[in-house]
Amino acid sequence: MNECAKCGYSLFRLGTLICPECGFLNDPANINELRHKRKLRRTFLLSIGAVLTISTCCLLFTPLSTVLNVLGIPYGYSGELNRIKSKVAAIPGVTITDVRANYDTTLEEFTIDVLIDGHINASVYFPDCSYLKRSAILAHWREVDLPAIRAGSSAPSTQPLQ
């Protein structure tokens, strides 16, 4: 053996297996254990590096709207639906029971089923239009249709404004 397995210090002509530099006993059992620990450490560090690389790539190549929606921020593709749902959920006495939407590449139209005052079922239909138009539909439903439904003088409205 010409050098220490741990620190690389030259052991040539020393006549001992103990390294004077680091104190490591250079016998075969200790050398194998040292190699095993180094292999485990290298595997661990490579694994952490791979996870960090993959996570970074996923974040870099994931659309911002998807990341924001996962975080609960209503934005982008499902963001419009999320914003309308939160407005419906904020109406006193109205509980969302179901959302019917086609979650494909675009969000065209959707319907939100609600329970009013714990006993009246109704639906609010939102056609394929701008967010402002959908907000106007919800405002009309809240101000005109909802009081009529509560008064019992109107059937639940499911048709959009023209």
C-alpha cells in the first residue's frame, strides 16, 4: 500500500498501516468500510441532485397558471371557474353542491349546482363568454333570481342572460 485510503498521504516506506496525517488504520476491513461509506454518500448526493434537477425542470416547464391554480390562486385555465365558484360560495345561505364542467384544453361552459338555505336546489349556468359576462350573469342571478327562488315565486333559473 503506497498511500492512505482516506486522505491520500504517502505511506511508502513508513512500515505502518496507520496514517501519520489523519490517523486512519489502512487495513482491508477499514478500507472496505470507507469505500462503502463513500459510495453511500455519493449515491445520496446524486439522488438529491437528481430530485432537485427534476423539480427545477418541472417548475420551469409548467405553465405559471397551473402552478398558481395548484397553490389555490385563481388564475388562467381553471382560474375563471375558481373565481366564479368563490363568488358563489360567498353568497350567504348558498352552498355549492356540484360543479359540472368539461375540463379539456379550454373551459367553455359550466354549471354550478347550489343548495339555497339548506333546502332549495338550484343551478346557475355560465355559457362560453368572457369573465365579465359571467360575473354579470352571477350578479343578475344573485340580485334577481335568488330572491325570487327564496320567495317561491320562480323556478330555479338555469338559462343565461341574452
